[in-house]
Amino acid sequence: ILSLQRVMKSIEFEQGWSVMETGVAKLSRILEELPEPPFLPEEYMNQYTTIYNMCIQKPPLDYSQQLYDKYSEVIATYNKDTVLPSLRNKFDEYMLKELVKRWGNNKVLVRWLSRFFDYLDRYYIPRRALPSLNVAGMKSFCDMVYQEVQSKAKDAVLALIHKEREGQQIDRALLKNVIDVYVGNGMGQMEKYEEDFESFFLEDTASYYSCKASKWIQGDSCPDYMLKSEECLKKEKERVSHYLHVATEPKLIEKVQNELLVVVAKRLIENENSGCRALLRDDKMGDLSRMYRLYHPILLGLDPVADLFKQHVTAEGNALIKQAADAATNQAASSGGVQVQDQVLIRKLIELHDKYMVYVEECFQQHSLFHKALKEAFEVFCNKPVAGASSAEILATYCDNILKKGGGTEKLRDEALEETLEKVVKLLVYISDKDLFAEFYRKKQARRLLFDRSGSEDLEKSILLKFKELLGGQFTSKMEGMVTDITLAKDNQISFEEYLSTNTNTKLGIDLTVTVLTTGFWPSYKTSDLNLPSEMVNCIEAFKAFYATKTKHRRLSWIYSLGTCHISGKFDQKTIELIVSTYQAAVLLLFNNTERLTYTEILEQLNLSHEDLVRLLHSLSCLKYKILTKEPMSRSISKTDTFEFNAKFTDKMRRIKVPLPPMDERKKVIEDVDKDRRYAIDAALVRIMKSRKVLGHQQLVSECVEHLSKMFKPDIKLIKKRIEDLISREYLERDSENPNNFKYLA
Amino acid sequence: MRETVKLISMEGFEFVIDREAAMVSHTIRSMLTSPGGFSESKDGVVTFPDISTPILEKICQYFYWSLQYSRGKETEFHIEPELTLELMMAANYLHT
């Protein structure tokens, strides 16, 4: 029930519309910057109310539709009569300025008008699913104004950008506003910006840089060209941040990269005088870092660089190998010369590795491609033999030199030693015959441990830890066992001496130290049935008795070839203590009973082989310390020689070591390793077939290689032979249907 | 920014209310936030020749009630039945 009836006038259309026209006219004047006071609240509400009233009237006086049409008409007229003419008479930068102004104005116009006409947006427009006032207004500008000028505007913008690229200053703020026009007219989508501007911009950019690239690549050196490219990329990124839309950046950078770097990549990187190889040669780390930075974002861009890096490192490594080999042949005459060259080589390889690892870390940002390149390069030359010695042997010798007394342990401080050992282990990674290295290392380690030549027990353990980390426990288990044996032997010796003192009926007359080795840990040594001097026989028996008290189930084999004896030599001038091997001692002690002995007599009495005896007698009579005199005084031993104790012998020292030059172990080591390899291959083949049951020939071979790769690179022919062998031993059989396949036989 | 606005009814009654309260009406809010709109020197004065005093008064009360409600004070807004129709129409006009 209405308590108040108000008289509501109906408004005729013409009447109401003339009110709106006044408002529109005022708005136009404001936009044209003509002197015009701003809207008062009264005026605003009047506009709004007029529309409101005209829309709530009952039909046929509901003028919603007409008003909606009039709204669009007003804006269209304004665009046609005012906006477009103002743009048509201007060009280039002036036109752009006008466009930006008109665009801004349009936003104001649409906002004001849509607030006046707001009531339409509440009911009429949604009910008819018509474009909102805002959308309609913006669309009018887009269809009428934007469409007409966008192409010219684009040309003007590109011209300005070109100017800026050539080094001139331009109005960046203006360009930013123009770009906003393109983006804004997309009505929420990026299509207009992309189609009407961006695509042309990118094309223009591509041709600009294509031109520059062709010019520069002719005359510039690689570093200079790269500097310019880097600068261009930087400037283009700045361009985006200053006035382009952020979405353009990746497309822009891709285009620039393509023209400046991808198209000319080969020519640039492989440039003879200043390209990648030259930069590596001249240690130009800064330029190489730049090359990495430039090509890193490009798909596959780094591949040629990594490849050249690998080639360079390989060449450097090969040169070192050749150097060492040449030096070795030149110095083949002087003994020890070959040895020195080997050690120099290892040191130089380590230096080479360090040098180029810095490159990988600093220039190439630890990228996996370059790690791989370095690795592959080293794998090439680290497996080349030098003067008949394999790299495995050379490296093992290097380790021996560091670890033995008088070697690295006295010359270098602890940290330096640890570091050196680290680097040695790094080189080991590249050697494919790791099992060969292990065997050489083990042999030399044994000698160090047994003859007390190790410089530092801690270092021995330290390097084994490093090996273990790298290659696993299996690699080091024997070596570790050897070190443990030595430690245990020391304890054992104390027990033995206690035993001797408590057993007063055992008087040895000789100080005896025994080291018990666990077979299997240690390299295999020949035992021989040396006829011991009687003085020693008692000692052996005593120890056997002692050992029997400790364990019942172990058998001792005595390896006299490894023993050391200290003998007092009572020469005419003075007594000198001689440090000799047990074998040598056995020979010398014979002369306690007889003045002279022939070769044959000595041979019979000692029960040694010819090979051994020749070596022994040589060491005692033909080298530096002539403990025995030989008749005739030739430089080599013959079976007809006679020997006599050299009472006239003397030396300024009171104690001397009479060395027994070791036999060349190289052949034996290689033989042993080959034997082990055969077993390893067999084991791997059986293991693979057991789990796979059926497998093709190719696959079996390749899996076998894979399995064993950690320790050595197996010879394919050998694998094939082992397969045949396993077939004949009925571990495997050929598949009757497909002879290329093998089946496991349980 | 001016703190208050003045709303005048058809009979000439002036209601001075907080700007914040007045902005509960979308219509009034649009007006007050238009570009090139009201500078500091201008009054926020609006005349509503089609809204009677009791209605306008009720509307002002509504504005404040609405602010309180949105701040958590959930009370009821009482509308006298005889005002209902005109109030609805005014609310529609003011987009409240």
C-alpha cells in the first residue's frame, strides 16, 4: 500500500535525450581541452537520473533499447567526426603522440558515458546478453579508429626502433604508450598486439640482425663478434623492459640469437685464427666464458664448442704422451731415465687435468657436456702406453714413489700429499685397465710393506680409502688386508718375543722377526727349498712351535726370497753391518766355512735355481759393493766362476745395504691379470645368463662388457672364446631354433 | 579526500553522512570516483529531487547498518512496511 504517491512525470524520448546531449557535449569539450568547468555532482546525477527514469517507464515509454543504440551512436560519431580527422592529418611521431592521446581520451569518454548510462548495464544489457557499455565503447574505438591507423602506427614505431638501434635517442615513454594501445585493443587477448605489431617487429628485427651478422662475420675476430652479439642481446632485453610487452622477450631473443649466433655458428666457432681452438690455445678464459654464455641458451648450441674442447684437450694429452715416449727412447741408454720420464708424465697429466677442470668449472659452468668432453679426452690418451709400459703401470709406479720413504712423504707436506693422492685417484678413473693397475699397485705395496719402505702408514690407509670410495670395497679388500697383516704382525712379534723369553731353553742366537702373511691378500710369491744356514734353522723351528700354540689349523709356507738379514761382516779394516736379503745372506754364510767356492758348489749347497743364483752372485760381486771377489773379474756371472770372501772390502759407512735388483715383474703381472680376467668374464657371462635365461649373442656380449667396465675393457674376441668354452662346459647352449641365441643350462 | 557528503531530499532536507557510508551506494560511489571528478574544493553535495525525506533518512540509516554488518555486527535492519515500496525503488535507483 503506497502511503505516498508521487507524481512521476513521464519523459518523452526527445526531451530526455536533449538532456543527455548536453552532457555529452560538455564531456566532448572537456576532452578537447577546451575551457570547460568540470562536472558538478548535480550535473552527474542529472545525467544518470535521466537515463534511469527513461528506463523504468512502462512500455511503450521504456526507452532502454533506443538509449543503448544512442550510446553506441554517440561514441561512433565522436570517433568519426573528431578522433579520426585529428589522426589523419598527422604522421610519424606526431601521429603516434596523437594516437596515444586519443586512446587515453577514449577511456575517459567510455568511463563517463557508461556511468551516465549505467542503469542499462544493470538489467537491459544482461537480459539481452548484449555487449556491456564498456565493451561496446571500447569496441567502437577499436573498429573505427584502431583499425584505420594501426598499420601506419606500426611502421612509425618500427622506424623509431630502427633509429634507436642505430644509436639515436628516441622517446621511449611514447613507444610504451603506443604499445599499450595495441595491447589494450586486444580486449583482453594478445592477438591484436601479436598480429598487428609483434609479428612485423620480429621480422624487422630478424632482417636487421641478419644484415649486421653478415657484415660483422666478414671482418671481426671471434671475440669481437661475440662482444657485439652480447651487447645486442643486452640492448634488446632492455628494449623489452622499456617499452615492449614482456611476452615478446623470449620470441625476440630467439630471433636475435638465431641471426647473430645460430646462422653463423660454424663460421664463428671454428674460425681458424680466433675461434674456439685458438682461444683454448691462448688460454682466453674470458672469451670462452662468453662463448659459453652466448651458446648455452641455444638448443644444441654448445655441442660444437664441447667437441672442440675435447679435441683440444686430447691433442694436448697426446702431445704429452708423445713427449714422454720420445724422451724415453732418447734416454733409453741411461738407466732410471725411463722411470723419470714416466713420473714427469703423470705429474704433467695431473697438471693438464687440473688446468682444464678449471675451464670446465669456471668458463663452462660445470656443464655436463664439458665434463663429458674432458672425461672422453682423458680416456683417449690416458690409456696409451709409453715405452712399453702401460698407463696402469706408470700410475702405480707414481703412487709407489709418493708412498715410499725418500719419496713424496719427505718432500711434501701432508695437505699437499693428500691433494696429490686425490689427483692420482682422479686419473685412475680414466684408465680402463683398472684391474691391471690394482695388480701393479698391490705388488709395489707389498714390497713397501715387507721391506719397511713405506713413508707413512696413514698415507697408505688414506689412499686405500680413496680407492675404495671410487671403485668399491672389492677393489681394495686385498690391499687393506695387506696393511692389516702388517699391523697384526707387529703384535704377533711382541707375543713371539715374550714366548722366547719365557721359554729359556730356546736360545736362538739371532734376533728373529717374522711377518705372517695371509695368502690371498698378498701377491703370489715363489717359495723355494732353500737350504738354510744352520743358524737360521733353529729360528724357524722356534717360530713354528710358537705359532702352533696360537693356532692349530694353519699351515706356514716360508718365503725366504722376501726376507732381510743384517749380517756383521768382519772385514780387515773394519766391521761393517750388511743389510742383505735372506738369499744373499745364505750365500755369504757359506763362506764362513770355506774360503773359496765355485758356482756349482754354491748351487748345490743352497739348492737354488740358476736364474736366482746368477742374480744373487751378481749383486754380491759385480755391483757397487763387492763383498765377494770373483774370478775372472768379468761383469757377468758364468757357471765356471769362482768366488772368494773379499776381506779387503771396506766402506766409509758402518752399515750398508747391498741391494738385490728386483726381477722385472711386468710380464708376470700382465699374465696374472689376464688369467683373472678370464675368470671374471666367465663369472659375468654366467651371472647374466642365469638371470636372463635366454639372450641374443650381441646383447650378451654388450652386457658383459657393461658389467666389467668398472674394472677393465674386455676384448670382444676373448668374450666370444669364453662363451664357447662355457658351452663346452655345459653352462650354456645354443638355441636350436635361433643359433644366435643362447640358453642358460641350470 | 573529503570526509563527508551531503545528500539533499526532495523537500530540501540535508543529510550529512560519511563518505564511506555514502559509497555503499554504487551510484554515489561511481560519481565520487569518476576521473576529472571532484576536487578537494568541491562539495560532495547531491540533490535527489525524486527521493522524499523519510526515505532518504532510511537510506542513510541503511548505509551505516550495511557498514556495521560487513564489519561483523550482525543485527537486523527493520523496515516499516509503509516505506517498503519507495525504499525499494530508491534502492534500485541508487544501486544499493
